[in-house]
Amino acid sequence: MSLTAFLKHIGTDDKGATAVEYGLIVSLIVLAMLGALQGVANENSRVWSEVEAAATDASS
């Protein structure tokens, strides 16, 4: 295979571009999951703080 044919083959190959697109999609999904989990964690902390306060009041 000559150098020009090899470079032409590389120039028309789009497998790498597809992998990059899938990588970007996965990264956006992960960012959305992290945002959602942060909201769940904040709500969970709030609920347990209320449980702690109620248990402290009940035991006093």
C-alpha cells in the first residue's frame, strides 16, 4: 500500500469519530447522573437530620 493510498484511507475512516461521539454521550449521561445523585444525597441528609431531631425530642 502506498503512502498516498494509506493517507486517503485514514482520511475517509470515521470509526474514531464514532467512538468520540459515543464517549461524549456517555460523559453527558454520567454528568446527569452525578447531578441527580447529589440532589438525592442532599435530600437524604435532610431527612436523617429530621429523624435525629425527632429522636432527640422523643428521648428528652
